[in-house]
Amino acid sequence: MNQHAIIIGAGLAGSSAAERLAARGWKIDLIERAHAPGQGASGNIAGVLRPLPSLDDNRLARLTRAGFQHACQHFAALTAAGQPLRWGQTGVLHLARDETHAATQQRVVEIRKAAVDQLYFVDRQQARKLAAWPVASGGWWFPGGAWVDPASLCRANVARHADAISAHYDTQVAQIERPADLWQARSAAGDLIAEAPVLILANATTARQFPAAAHLPLRSARGQVSHLATTAGSAPDIVVCRLGYVTPAIDGLRCAGATFSVDDGESALREADHAENLAKLDFILPGYGKGIQARDLAGRVGFRPLSPDRLPMIGAIGDAAAIDPDAPARPLAEMPRLPGLYLINGFGARGIVWSALAGELLACLITATPPPLPEDLVDALDPGRFLLRGRSRRQRVDRKP
């Protein structure tokens, strides 16, 4: 195969895929409608990097653990290479919601037997020392957890192999087609932007505007983050989470949030959402927001692509038109696919923890090399899973008396 791919979207998903393929010697045409990478959902001042353990070590726990490990390695490699990544490995304190949750957190640590440099449980006094604030409970302490500037990560991904990546900014793709053996991306005027044997959709929910991807159940989740003016060195100097999060001071601002509203297209900041973030802040750091008025806050709104099962969609796109809804269900491995068309999408609110792993997984799938995950987790992320589920639901409905 000609090692050339078009990637639509230069956020966390698209820039990660571009970096991983370019590292393998591929030529990339990266097409982005904004003027620079990371201007959409990836444009917040900071996001949080930490895994999400569970008692049963479910798929989400396993995937976030793998994502966290890949992210730490990738971010360290970018930093060592002198790339412009802004992040702080301050550690992340994930406070228990209540006593029952605290007991569960302790059991998770005991059962999972994580190394102490990765995760351990701290009591309330230890948590107060870590946060330098009179928090109400203990919780998980992730020493390697971090805050990350997502837009800087997108820029670093693109810059690392800049010679292999041709960026097309301020460029909107209106149509994709495959008249022969090459995918073509075209403008609204019908002009050819780029063509290549592989095309990757990393453009959030707008991927569904293309007929080949219209069946994907991508939804948009509105997230509003509040920005609090603060001073360098003020507490806390770590990330603290408890049904929300608050970051250390970054360029004189502390991020608190975030709201999560599905199918909400309001782009303007809302005072009610700032009030919600202040309530979360008080739950995390009691009394921290005293005197702060929601009407006075600045912030940012982002729209994050979300899948129904809250897991990313990574892999080859199924050929929905070639699937007979009345035929018996077949395994994912036998699903008809659209040649050379791939998806990396649906990160939801976890783009920081998913992106490095997702880029590596997609690159492995495209190049037919061993993936970084076991087969059951690769299948759990396959975009084709929703075609199987949709067909199964239709069959069950059809068979009802």
C-alpha cells in the first residue's frame, strides 16, 4: 500500500493518529477547518490525566489504565524531543464522594495491588496535606497523574514529524468519495483538497455529514469550564477531583468544572453552568469559592463527541449498505468494511487519557501490526460494534409476536 493518509480533524484524535502514522514513515495530509490544531473540544486550558480503576477491572478501567500508561510514555517522549507540550505531572487526588465510596476505593487498591508509584489510598489527613486544603475525605492518589494543555499536545503531535505532515488549515471538507482506489477530500466548490488510499475521520460529530459515516451514533456533549483568577503558588498545586475537578494555577488561571450536557448546542457561556461548577468546586474544596460570583466568571465551552457506551470508536468503518438487517449476525471480523476508511472519534470527556493509545491502536490496525491491546478490548472500540447492535435490536423487534 502507498503509505499516504488523509486525516480530517486536527484535534487530539487526528493529531495523535497523524503522529503515530508519520512515525512509521507515512505521508499525511491533515485537514482542519480551524486556523490551527486543537481549536475545538481540544482547546481548553487544561484537561486531567488519570485512569479510572474499578473493583471488577471492567473494560473502562482496563482501557483507561492502558491509556494512562501510553499517555505518560508519549508525553515524556514529546518533552524529551523538545516539542511544545505543556503539562504538569503534579499528581491527581481523586477524593471519595462519601464513606461508602471511600471503602470501595480502599478495596480497589487492595484487590488490584497497584504499585505505590501508580496508585494508593490516602486518608483524610493525608489528603489535606496533599491538597493543602481542609478537604472532607480521603481518596485515591495517582502520583503520576497530571494536568495537560490539550491544544499544546495537538501542536506537539503535528510538530514532531512536521516533514511528513502537510497541514491544510482553514479548510473545510464538504465531500469524501472513492471513485477508484484513492479516497478524495473535496471542498464545497468540488475542488480536490487531497487524495490518498487511506482516509481517517477524526472530525468529531461532523463525521456523520458524510454518507459513509452517517450510521455512526455519535452525539455531542457540551462542556463548560470555569476559569478562576488565582496566583502562582496558591493551593492546591495538584489536580483534585470529586464529581468534578480543579487544576493548579496555570498562567494565572485555575480551571474548574466541567458541565456535561448531551445534545446541547449552546456555544455561549451560561451563568447557570458557572454556578454548577462553583457548587462542584465547593464539594471538592469546601469554602474555596466563597465570595466568587458565577456572573463574574470567564470560561470556555467545548463540544465533545460521545458514543452511546462512552468508549471511543477506533478502527475501520463498516459498510452499512452492505449489511442485510435480516441476515444472521456475524462476528466483527466478518463485517464488510469500506476499503481504506477509518475512524478515530468518540473520546467524550476523556480525550487526554484516550488519545495516545487511540493513535497507536489505529496506526497498528492500518498497518496490520500487533495492536497494543488484547483482542476483546480492540473489539470493544471497533466502530462496527454499533452496526451489530443496531441489527440485533431490529431482529428482536421483528421477531416479537
